[in-house]
Amino acid sequence: GGRELANSLVLYRWKLAADTGATGAGISRVVIPITRVRGAKRWKGLHPSDLTIDPASGQYVLVASRERALIVLPPDGGAGQARPLPGGRRHEHAEGVAIARDGVLIVSDESGYRSAAITLYRWP
């Protein structure tokens, strides 16, 4: 995107139907201002590395390693909620996130000072 997207989180969505018609017809975009994503947090930026969809609510859940945060956003781009990663300092380099159908949050960490790891938490 251009300068108008510089301070925004941009999510591109592709429709996975077999026939989407004309080129680009299955692509949509959600643009969310960073200020709406981070709320009262004093982050200088936002550096998400992975995204999943909560199977129970349909909300997007992003992991941001530098900010040590999970960001929960409604699919329409409305106001989100940023919260600290569970486990505190345990996550040195959280890069992946998934939510199982049984309500388990899965956070994967790349190796850094510690070995690579996958940690499981109960998801609300």
C-alpha cells in the first residue's frame, strides 16, 4: 500500500471458493489504524508475525513478538483488544499462534536464548 496505510494494520483476505469470477474478485482488505489496535499500550509500532481465527468467535488473533502481545480483532476491523502473551517472559521470540477447536491456544517460539518451543494455554 501507499502512505495512507503507513500507520495501519492491513489484513488481506482471499476467498477460497473454486470460482471467484474476475481476477481479484475474491480478495478483500481490512484496514485498521494502529492506534485502534494497540489501545492504551505505548508501543512505538506493531510487528505481528502470525494470525489465526478463533474457531469459537470468528475473531482474528495475532501474535506480536516484539510487543509480547496477543491482539484480538473482530473480522469487520472494529476496535480490538491487545493483551500480554500468557506466560510472561517465557516467550522470548513468539512467532506462531493457533487455536484448537477445543479452546487451546498454541504459541510457538523460535529459538533464541532458549530452545524452540510450543506452549499450550487454555483460551477464553
